[in-house]
Amino acid sequence: MHYAFDIWLHRAFPDVRFERYADDAVIHCRSFAEARAVLAALTSRHMASPSRSAFLSLRESSLA
């Protein structure tokens, strides 16, 4: 299952970097719109649950 997820994510979103930790993943998106698109795609394939997913902005302006 993990291998299938890795391959699918790489093919569906080739510019998105990610790390997988056991059954969890951190997916690095360049914009909030891209993050919503990735989450929508994962949700439609039952690979993620919106209630158990979170968006976190790491822009410098949000860290102050």
C-alpha cells in the first residue's frame, strides 16, 4: 500500500515533495490551492480523511 501511495502521488503531483512516516505523510505544497487539490485527490481515493488532515503554513511571515 505504501509503495502504491508513493508512486501515485509522484505521478499525480510530480512537483510535490513528501515524506511518509509509517501510516502518515507530510506533503509539501507551494500554495494553499495546491494543498486543497492534493487533499481532494487523496480524499476521493480514500487515502486521506479531511477530519484527520491539517494545513500548516511554513512561510516566514507566519512564523513570527
